[in-house]
Amino acid sequence: MSPTLRQFAAFTRIARLGSFARAAEALGMSQPALSQAIAQMELLLDLKLFQRTTRAVRLTVEGELLLPRAEAILASVDDAVSAVQEQSRLRRTRIAVGSLPSIANGFLPEILRLYRERFPAAQVAVTDGTSDALYAGIASGQLDLAIGSRLRGHAGVTFLPLLHERFALVLRRDHPLSRRQSVPWNEALLHDFIAFPPGSGGDAAIHDALERAGLALHPVMTLAQSHTVMSMVEAGVGVTALPALGCPPADHKGLAVRPLTDPVVEREVGILRAAAAAPTDGILALQEIILECVARSTLPGIVLDLALTSRRLRRPA
């Protein structure tokens, strides 16, 4: 038989305190019970662990050899218990996640697949929407974390950069501009244009870039959801500019995608989180998976944040 964890704990406490009486008090045991535990341990090991005198308690040579190993055993048990408890908390967690529609169609499925694979008992509620709606959800506490574009004037929401997403022109395959390899903005704006509504991340990015270039956007229609915009474009209502992840695939039968130039317009996408709230274990775990999935992206039109691959998001001290 081997000594029990209780006996190892008694042994290490006596060794560090140098007193049976102080060790018994620290462990919440009577001194006779502590002495009996050590006596049983010495009997099992067939050796003496302590030299006892009326003035002091000292380790024997064998006791000195055992002490660091006993402490390592107890530390290992503590680590195992902590790891199991941590995993249990993560598995039981419930998290509300928000995402831009383009991210929901691009990265989010793989992100949530990995999260569910690693924490199968976790409950995840997902909402997609415009960036202003995502910021509002974070600020109100309805969302724990979101992936959205950077907006100004939201001091209560932190923004952790992930990538820049370039806008491209989306138009019908029979549109005259579809014969071009790329289209400058001043030519695209000569056609009926369908745009994002004011307050959205796409609207802010496009208007800021065009204003710096001395251009102005006067849309014939504004729509919040990219799939609705594409339906309108396919119906012949106009052309539009969509971020890379929101563009139709290259083999789409009715729509074509062409790079927009002069200027190249990008929107910055990142993780949104409440500034005043400490992140939970579930949020931290999801953030790490987001970083993992985004960092290995090779999608066209996506420029990763330079610090992305080395960033580590940890619980604040």
C-alpha cells in the first residue's frame, strides 16, 4: 500500500512548519490524529521521516528526499482538480454571440464548430446584424461577444482588431462594367448604386474613404443585409459594393465581382466586448478559437491584422 494524500499533506505541513502542533492547527486536525497519520505513513514506508526532540522536529535524510516529491504529488493533484473544474465551467457555460452577416457566412461556422467540439455541453445563442446593432447588443449586455466592424463613438465597447476586409463591386454579369478587370469608384458611382444604411460599418467605411478621395455616394436604395442587396442587383435594380466575405462566389451564374480602385476601400473587423466587464472563461475560450480560425485564413480580399498571429487574449489581472 502507498501513503494517502491526507498523509502526504500532513507530512509536508509538519516539514514546512517544523511543529506537530502548528501543523495540526493549520490542517484542522487534533494533534493525536496527526501523529497517528504520520506513524501509519512511516509504518507503510518502513522508515522514519522525522527526528523528534522536546524542542524541535527535523526531517530525517529520507524525509528530506521525500519532501519535494510529496509536494509535487500534491501540486499535481491540485492542478488536475483545477483543470477538471475549469473544463466543467466551460462546458456548462452559456454565451451569446453576435456577428456581421458576412462573417456569419465566412468564418463563424468553423469558429462555432470548433467551440462546440471542444465544449459540447455549452449553449450558444447566435445573432447576426449590422455593426451598430452589434455594438448596441454588447452595450446592453444582450451579447457577450461579437465580431463587427469598427465604429466611432462607442466608449463602452472595446474593439480588438482582427482583419481588414476589402470592398468589391458586385454587378450583373451582363452589366457593361463586368467586362473590366477592375473598376474605379468614379465610374462605379455613375450607375444606380445600392448602399448600406447610415450607421452601419459598411456605410461608414465607404463614405469616409470616398470623402477623402473627393467623391460622394448618392444611393438609389439602402439595404442592411448583403443577401438582399445581391437579390436587388441580380434583379437589375443597380450595382453595389460588398465586403470580401459578403461577395457572391466566382462561379455565381447571375452576378460578377470586380475589384474597386481609386480608392481601395476596406473596413476593419474585430472582436467587440464590453469594456467594463471582465471576460468569462467561456468568452476567453471563444476568443482564442476566433484568433485561431482567422489567423489561418487565405481568403481573397482579406488582410489580417499584423499582430493577429502573436496576440493572446487573457483575463485581466
